[in-house]
Amino acid sequence: MRKLSSTIFFTLLGFLFLISFNTCIFSATTGKLQGTVIDAETKDPLPGVNFILEGTAFGAAADENGFYFIINLPPGTYQLKSTMVGYSTETISDVRIYVDRTTTQDISLRSSAIIGEEVTITASRVPVPLDVSATEVYVAGEEVVESAVGRFDELMGMQAGIELGNTQPRQRARGFEVRGGEVVETDLQIDGMSTQNKMTTGSITTISRNLIQDVQILTGGFNAEYGNIRSGLINIITKDGSFNRYSGVLEGRVSPKDWK
């Protein structure tokens, strides 16, 4: 009987270990959108307003306080459309969603007795996170592709506090050093999956620039969900593929002696 109890105990312990391990190796790859909708004239909240991100299946409805939120959004730029009977339809462009961050977009609607034309409002937001405790930098995919450097590791080396380094002399594994820390203290993740080699403690340093949607760089103060790192985290979010078309990129380099 004692042997059976010990077997059950160790089985449950191993199951809990696997659950905690899988939770640690994945990091966030989505963001959240929230805000409040009010009447433009009375400033009263408008319950029941419908919101939809055009071109997607994501949407929400405002509650009795005019508050709405949409979660699990892939990073990128969206158009937010709001509709309600008796009010004009409003569409806000360039609503930017970032990884592991909450974007706030408040809206005011004007009452309308007749059905009018759709109004498109182009809004710009200052990219200053007010609700983020970690020290982080975002590099958009457009910046990665249009940068003057040819490789991803060279682009990361241009960021403040990041250098390309090696692990122990015998292993010579490559990786990134953040704020003077060692390679083993920094992790590079692709869509939330760690690329760190547990044998050499190095990480992937090269990836096609044309695959990158966003790059999130955390250099301090990050949450406990990012385990086994002390200096920094580089989180790469890749682009979604298309079933309708094929595409590719051909690049080349020349280095004439006269230019050296």
C-alpha cells in the first residue's frame, strides 16, 4: 500500500512539473485593445455600441458604462469600426496593437437622424507606454526590412545596450549580450518559443528579415513569465503566410576594393 501511494505521489509531481515547464517557455504573442465610447454632445457613455476590427473576426460591444475591450489580438495595425443605431458610423485607422501591451482607444459618436456617409478618422498615437513596467523597445518589421544593415544580428547590434557575443571560449556559441550581461543571461524567442541551446547556452542570431512582423526587446523589469533569463529578452513575431500567393526576396552584396 505504501509503494502504491509513493507511485501516485511522484506521478502527480511529474505532471505538475510538465505544466509549469510548458508555461515558462512560452511568452506572450498577442495584445489587447480597450477604450470608452461616449456621446460627442452630452459626454454620456453609450452602452451597446458594436466594434469590429475590419478584415478580421475580432469585435466587441460596449457595456453599460460604455467600456469595451478586445483581447488576443496579433500585433499589427488595424481599422476600428464602431456602429450604433441613431449614431453615425466611425472608423479609426492606424490603431496599433503591440505584443503584451494594452492599447487604449477612446471614441465619441455623434447622433444622426438619417443614414449618412461613413466617416474615416486617421488618428496617430505617441508610442509612449504608460502601463508597462518593463524597459522595452519595439522595432517594426518595416524598419527591419528598410534598415541599411544586411543581417538581423547587425540590426540588433545597433540597439542601445545590445552586443553580439560568444559563450565560454571552448564552446564559442553565438548570442546577444544585453547591458553587459553574458550570452546565457539573454534569450531570443520566435513567436514565444525559446531558441536557446541548452548545451552551448547560445541562441539563434540570424533570421530572414522578411519574415519579421515585429521585434520586442526587453532589457529589464520584465515579468516572471520570462524565466531563466536575467539580462534581456528578444522576442520576434513572424508574419502570417498567405494561401493565395507566393513571394520571395533575392538580395546580393558587392564590396569593390576601391570602396574599402
